[in-house]
Amino acid sequence: MRGLAKTSRSRGGMELVDRDRPTPGPDEALVEVDYVGLCGSDAGIYEFESAFERMNLPTVIGHEYSGRVVEVGESVTKFAVGDRVVERPIRGCGDCYQCEIGESNVCQNAVITGVDHDGAYEPYVAVPENALHAVPDGVEQQHAAMVEPTSIATRAVIQNSRVRAGDRVLVEGPGPIGLLTAQVARAQGAEVVVSGVGQDADYRLPLGEELGFETINIPTDDMDAYREDLTDGVGYDVVFDTTGHPSGLPSAVESVRKGGQIVLIGQTGETTMEYSPLVRAEIDLQCSYASMYEDFENALRLIDTGDVDAETFIDDRFSLLDADEAFDTFVGGGTCKPVFDVSELR
Ligand SMILES: [Zn+2]
Ligand SMILES: [Zn+2]
């Protein structure tokens, strides 16, 4: 079979490579992959950012996918041939202190599918059964490919934020995680606004509008006027920073109300700012990273109910046979959540 792998330690360097179909171990299921998404971290691998220098190459990438069980190992009990499934791709070791206390998302030895071992930009993957979730009947197979990024948003909003009905919420960054976070926050009863900059005006902010959100384009719209208008000058109860940009946190501090909360999801690198205003306004600064079992289950249910609108969100224009086009378009902001049909590689 063929898989799309990162093959060189520089920008680009994605090639189709030959792989043997994996054989499932005793506690593993062999999954035939149907659809796989392109994630911001896959784009990070494409650009070969420093976080991915640990990778052994070539490695087949891809971790946001849906598939069907086609074979099971002898000790597998929870899944059977024909079951539709998604994988939890960031997995704890089960042994370290954090895993023992139920915080496997911040495991000291976590491994990530599509980074530390071959991922799902190929037709078959072998997966431990305890990393699989069953897809509900009401969720289409293509839509299930976006459960993993949705689980990042359900963790950030449901587990890690204080968002409640009636809250006024700002989501900074209209990328995949931003627009999913916005939808999950709205499902809690909040009134949600999404902000973006520059190239976001081409595709991502209009997609936010299509999903039903008021959007702010920072270079051309007056952020302060929106804040005044939408929050009666008080500020947003909760601001989610999904930008991954050094301006995200400082601008969240300007937007949040006194006594409000900022939830950091994007990985910004370095930023410099004055911290005293945070303390004097008693801002609650909360981080959210990765996701766990319950976050996946919540994500599946919100896609099932339509609170997360997969149909509008997914962009199926691209092919794994011309992945450079998808990656370059993604990096340029011309798409938000490409989802590939993996049957092309069979
Ligand atoms: Zn992802
Ligand atoms: Zn661990």
C-alpha cells in the first residue's frame, strides 16, 4: 500500500512511500482508513517546525481520521469487524505520575500517531483497542474525521473554561481549532464572536460567518468599537486564544473583562507583555492541551446533534495525490479543514 510520508528535514518533502499493511497485535484492531483531515500540526510537519525535529523519517503523517475495523487481535473484546471508529492519537504511557492521576493528556512520555509512528495518510493502521472510539450511527464517516480536532475544542471549552449560558465570548483566530471552539462555546449557550487578521479575510472569516458567527477582521474593523458594542464596554467574559501568534495573549488581555478568563490553546512561542494589568484585574489564565477519552465522547455527540456543523466545516476539494496543493493552500489561509478521501491510495 502507499502512504504519504514526511521524507526530508526541510520545508515540503512529502512523498508517497510503499508500506506493508500492518498486522494487528493481540490487543490491536486493524483499521481501514476512510477519511483523514489536515491539521495545523500536519502543516507544522510540512514546514518542519522545530517541535517535529524529533521525528524519524520517513514517517507517514495524519492523525485525524475515521475508518472501519477489518481485523482484530485475539485479546480485543470491545470492537468487532465492521465497526466504525476514530482513534485518540495522543496517548499516555499509562505509567507516569500524570497518567496514574488521570492526566494522560500531559503524560511525560506521550506518543502521537503520525509523528512518533506512522499515521493515517495511508489505507490501513493498527491501533490498540483502548485508543478507539465507536462512531454513533448518526455521524457520517467523513464527518467523523473531524472528531479529533473537535475534541481539542470540547476539552478547552467544557473541561477548562468557565463558559456558561449568556456569556459573551471572543475566540481569537478563525483556524480549525478556533472555529470548532466557537461552535462548542455556542453550544454552551454563549454569544460568540470570532476575530482574525489579514489572510483570514479570504476564507476563514467568511467560513465563520457561514457557521453563524459575527466576525471581526482586526486590521480593518475597530476591535474596541466591537467590544464596546457587544459587551456594553464591560469586555468578554471568556477569551480563547487559538492564534498561536505572539499578539494573541496581549490582545486577549485588552479584550477580556475584569475578573474574566483567558484560555490559551494555540502554541505561541514567545511573547512580551505587561503582566500587572492581569493581576490587577484578577484575570484567570487557563491553558488547555490535547484531549482525553471524555473529550472525544463529547465531540462525537456534538457532531451527532449538529451543534458542531461538520458539513459546512469540511473542505473536500483536495487529494492526497497532490498534497502540496492542500498544504500550500492551508498555510496561505485559503482553506480551514481539508479532509482527504484515503481510498485514493488503496
Ligand atoms: Zn489535529
Ligand atoms: Zn504517562
